[in-house]
Amino acid sequence: MNKISSRPPKNGTDLAGLFNVAAKTLIANQSSLDQADADNQNHGDNMVQTFKMISQAMASQRGTPPSQQLQHASEYLTQNATSGSGQIYAQGLAQAAQQFQGQSAVTPDNAMMLIQSLLGVDSNLPSRTARIY
């Protein structure tokens, strides 16, 4: 990965910071998530690993447009994530990267696009229909 920049984003959400907060929340709930996984009891472990990887990848792109940060994180996960959920998040990040083309920042006005992409929601479907993994 590239050298991590400490430059804050221009007028928008710090994506690396956002995903780091999510990773910390997952760490706090990791054992509960593992216990809820009836198949192999590692869902919490996988989610923590995935969100740490996303935040690190985005931190290396801090100061670049959101689409570039999202695409970089997607590519990094595609190459390095070992879990199925990590690969699904890589797809969601790639979709978000496409949707954020031309956007200079993630703001309250466009943040729902990011959330929908990560959850696998098809924004072309009626609002109550979703493809959630």
C-alpha cells in the first residue's frame, strides 16, 4: 500500500476514520458475532479483519476523491480478503466507487449511496426490495 497520508478530507467524511470506527465497534462485539455464526463461528473474526483492511486501504488514499478510496479498498480486499464476506464487501465497495465517480466528498446528502452499496441494495429497485447478504 501507499504511504499513509494524514491529510484530512476536504469538506466531507473521512472514510478511513468511518471504517475504523466500524472496525472498533465490530471488535467490541466480535465474540457475540462469532457465537451467532452457527456454521463455523468465525463471522466476527472475518468482519473485524475485513473492516480493518478497508480502513487501512482507505487511509493510504486519504485526500483523494471518495471513488478512488473506495476502488482502492475494493481492489485490496479482492486481492487479500480470505473470507466470503470480505469478497462481498469488495464488490459493494466497487459498486460504491462507480456511484461516487465525480463526487468530491461523502456528505450527508450522498452517504445513503455508500450504505446501500455496502449492503448490496440495488438502488434501481423499489425502496423496500433489497439484495442483502
